[in-house]
Amino acid sequence: MATGHAPSAVARYYDGLTRYVGLASRLGLGSAEPLTMHRRLRDAAGAASGGRLHDILFAEIGPPAGRNLLDAGCGVGGTLIAWAEQGGRGRGITLSPVQCARAAAAIARRGLAARCRVHCASYDSDLHALLDGDRFDAVIAIESLVHSRDPAATLANLAAMVAPGGRLAVVDDMPAADLAPDDGDLSAFQRYWHAPGAMPAAALRAAIEASGLRVAADRDLTAEIERRPPARTRRLARLNRVVRRLVPSAPAGRVLDAHYGGLVLERLYARGVMEYRLIVAAASA
């Protein structure tokens, strides 16, 4: 995903994760074709899926049909594809060459190349030049803003891409307002997930308003996240650190560290000091 924080490190981080998820799916340890890497959310019946977030998001930013989307941190293209399959058009941005290639292949397989396209670039780059001067009815950042060293600057860059009357939506993990910045679990999460941009919801809303947009919705999705029992998370974390000491290679080590960062994040949620929120802002018409 795009970031001002050591782009090559974040790109390698996502390259490794994407290869791992693809391998896991081929071994029958995941979905047949994992196109989304964001949280699985539960619906009213208790069933969890990656598509649930799309339903919530599209309801908040407006239906895709006939509208143009920019996905800032698009991963392997799952959200972009879902948008295009419902009649929208879009562009995606990811720092990861592996993700970019896999997203392009998935888009082509579905015959959607005329409706959407993915760029291997930073969302802190000159987006007007990269995207041919286009502005967008909706700009989204799903679990990607957290990787920015300067979220306020990133938000200003993204806000400039929103067309008059359009929407900017951020979905991310946000520390609770009373969580100390030097909390050990928070520091570990930020280190292993390359996530210096984790910020409380109030600070994120203020940064959005400073970018010239108006916050229109703030939805707490924390209770809908699919979770493991805390005891299992603790066991997996201990096992991860044992295996990590035995695996010196950089590619495998990065995947293990990323997995550990995810387990620490689960611990933060179990402590009740992390929130998963969707914040939507509107541009003046």
C-alpha cells in the first residue's frame, strides 16, 4: 500500500504477504482466489466474509453504477473488481509489484480491463499526473492509511482527487483515545506491520477536516470483526516467535513478523483499546 514510510520496505512487506496468501490458498488453507486482504466482518446472521465490508462501504459512499472510484492501497484488486462488477469504473494504486501484477491479472480474467486499471505507485505521489488529471466520485483507503508516516499529508493528497460532491472513505485500525502512544502492544503492532500512521479516530477526523472535506459519517465496525479466542491468539504468538528465531531468511522472516504484528493487533482488540472504523467525508458540490 502507498506510504511515505520507507516505500521499499512496505512494498517488500506486501510482496511477501501476497505471495504467502496465494500459496496458502493453493494449499487449501484459504479461499480459492483471495482478492481481498481486509477484515472479514460478520453480518446480522453472524456469517463472516470479506464482501461484507464492500456492502457497508458502498452503502456509505454511494452505489458504484456509473461512478468513478480511486482505491488508494488496492491490494490485489478485490474492492476495485467488486466496484466494477456493479457498473462502476476505477483506478487502483499499490506499492507492491506483486499485488499490482495479480490485480491486473484478476481484472483481465473477469473481462474488466476496460473499466478498471491498477498502478504500481505511492498514494503520496503526484496523483493528478499519474491518473491523467482525473478526479473521482469516491476515493477510498482500506487498511492502508495506517502505513503513512504523515497521514495528514496523505489525506490532503487524496482529498485533492475527490470530485465536487464526491466522497473520501477511510477504513482502518484506530487506537482508542486513551491508549498511550508508548504502549508496548501498540509499538509492536506499528513495528511489525509498518504502521506508523495508526491514529485515534478524533485525530483522523480532524486531519480530514483540515484537508478541506466535511466528515459525513463515522461508523464503528469493531463489534463486527471476526475474531479468534484470545487464548488461541496467545498460543499462536508464542509459536510465531519460536519459529521466527529459527528462520533467518529475510522473505520468510518478513511474513512471520507480519503474522506476529497481526496477532499483536488481535491482542489490542481483546484489550478493548483498538477500534475498526469507517470514516466518510464529503467534498463540497
